[in-house]
Amino acid sequence: MNRISKQLIDISFHDYKKRDIHGTVNYPAAMVAPMQKLILSKYLSQEIQSIFDPFCGSGTSLIVARSVKEDIRIYGNDINPYATLITRAKLSGVDKSIEKDIEELKGKLRKSDEREGMRVPHFKGIDKWFRSDIIKSLSLIRNIIMQVQNKRHRLFFWCIFADIVRQYSNSRSSTFKLHIKEKEIIDSLSNNVVNDFVNKIIKNAPYYCHRPYKSKVTKKDALNFLPLLREKEFDMMLTSPPYGDNATTVTYGQFSWFALNWIDPLDLEMDGWETETSSILDSKSMGGSRRVRIHRLDEIQQDLIKPYVSTICVKKQKKVLNFFEDYFYFLDEAARITRRYIVMTLGNRTVDRVKIPLSDITAKYLETKGYVIRERLSRDIPRKRIPRVVSRVNGLAVDSMNKEYVVVAERKS
Ligand SMILES: C[S@@+](CC[C@H](N)C(=O)[O-])C[C@H]1O[C@@H](n2cnc3c(N)ncnc32)[C@H](O)[C@@H]1O
């Protein structure tokens, strides 16, 4: 009995309320911080000096790593400029003078002359997605944030602003995709934009009060960026990649569309193409339809996915194959640039009622690349179910719906 209970670790964290920096900004499929902390507390030993998250999203892994090991060198990357803005804001934090900036901001919001000469952003569909009075209120805040001199503070304000933008948009909050609300719901929305924004910055600023953490965050396509990095460049890679093409799994790009258009482009790392359409980020992301693919699946890779892909209807096979061409290429590079541990948080998606066990496929593939699987964890996705979670060293994960999986792999030599 004792022996068994030692092997079982409750990693459900169903009571975790995100009353910390991780709860300040919404981002799809963000990691659950205490879960990552549990893993990092075990594997961030003395000799692990650097950590890299190539799909960092809202930066959960990096913030947690810093909380576990103060002197860790932190590297983050994401293709989405809104994700890198959130990550930068969290890593750079704010200083005590934020209180003064908040007071100034409140003062300006009260003054009506701030409305004169106010610039309204122009992007396709703004009148469809925002009521005209909401556009005015948001533009007022936007113009005032643009005047804030302290860049760290401005980044924090943009994060909170982007959440308010989404909250007051005409798109439903029940999906990450852009999906218009019913007219009656749009008409009945009361405009508390300014008050909600002010209350939210006051509430959340304390979570950001810290000196800037030493870190480097890039906004690049990981599949082009990783091949440029040196072999064993980072001691640990801890990440959660997309687990299918964004269009049919999680539309990070569509979710970020309003933020990318409302935030001052001077504070976003953009190449220009990101705001061409609301779907372009998703179609250029891993597995996306607008990617140029030059890597074909080799025999080992084909054998790993054949049992699942062969049972999917032909029409849907293409998308799955596209994803795996990108995904295996990423794993090849991850295996090359990591010196010791690769820690991946993954979801298993279902296509045509066929479950594709990404965590099993990943573990098996990393073994062929000279890694040993040290640990596999599975947990119910937060708030979906009553948690029941088991940790098994070198064992198989329990396969069921609404779960996420963590694979810890260690390089053999
Ligand atoms: C599961 S999310 C990461 C969430 C993150 N762990 C967090 O806690 O917020 C996956 C991320 O991969 C990014 N992504 C997708 N394709 C990419 C690519 N080709 N290069 C870099 N990032 C990419 C998406 O923009 C998204 O932010």
C-alpha cells in the first residue's frame, strides 16, 4: 500500500484559481502553472542553467521556471506577436512608479479633451466586431496607453487592454474562433469599458511588480528558427506545442486578431503579414495550410502514425499528415538543440472519431532520437472533470477524453 501511494501523485490542481500573474490575461490552451511547477521542482537541478520554450504562448513555463530557479537563463519564442507581447510583459514586470502612471491614466480618462484628435484604428470588420460607442471608449484608452513613456508599464497596460477589447467585442466568449453574438445580446451590452479597464489594471498590477527577469523572447516561426540554433544550445526544453493544425484545433490566431489590431503596432513585433486576414496566423502556424513543406515523413515516422491515419477518411488525412510533417521536423530539431531534458505537455486530438495519441507517438519518437522517457503524467483538463491523475515512471499513460499528458525525456548521452 505504501509503495503504491508513493507512486501516485495528485496533479489535478482542480482547486487552482489563478489568483496570480497567470490569471491576469486570457490565452488559449495555457499551461496549468502548478503542474509545471511540480515538474520543474523535480528536474531543474543545479546543473540545468537554461530553459527554452519555442511555443511559449502566454509564457507560463518561463515564469514558473524563474519562480523555481532564480538564476535560470530564460528563452521564449512564439509565432504570434500577441503571445510574445504577453510573455515579455510578464517577464519584464513593472516597478513602483506604476502607481503614478495609473493615476495619470485615470486623470486623462476623465478629461474630455483627450477625446479630441483621438486616433481610431482601422481594420477590416471593426464595425462588425465592435459597437460604435465601444470603439470610442477603446480608442480613448488606446491613445492614452500610447502616451505612457515607461515601456514595461505600457506592455502591462496592453495586456489588460487586450482582455477588455475581447470582452467588449461582438464575438462570443464561448469559442476562440470569431463568431458573432446575437443582435439582442450586442444591443443589451452596457458600456463599462473605462471603469472595467481601470479596475483590472489596479487589481493586476501587484502581480507584475518585480525587477525585469533576464530573458530573451523572439517572435519567429519555430520551424525556421530552431535549425539556426546550435546543438545542445539549451539544457532543458519545456513546451506545449499545438497538437493539430490551428484551424481545426485551437485558433490562437483568430483569438488574437483583435489584440493585434488594437495594440499599437510599435509595441508588437510584427513582420506585417500577421494582420492581413484573421486566419493567416493560424494557417501559417504549425500544421497550417499555408506553410511550405519540404520535409517528407521517413519510414519510422510513417510507421508511428500509420495505425491512426489509415483509419481516417481520405479527405481529413491530408491535414493530419501536414501536421505530422511539421511536428516530426520540430522533434528532430528539439532533440538536437536540447542538452538534457525535453518536457512536453500534449493533448491527444480526435479526427474522424479516431484518437491520435500524440503523447505516445512523441515518447516513442524521442526514444528513436537517443532519449529515454523518464516520466509520463496524465491529468484531466481543468474544470472539465473530476480529477483523477496518476504518475507512472516508465509506464503507459491512461487514455481517455479531455486529458492532457506530460512526457519527460532525457538525452542518453
Ligand atoms: C499550446 S499553445 C502554448 C501555450 C503556452 N504554454 C501558455 O501557457 O500560454 C501553442 C503555441 O504555439 C504557437 N505556435 C504555433 N505554431 C508555431 C510555430 N510554427 N512557431 C512558433 N510558435 C507557434 C501558437 O501561437 C501558440 O501560442
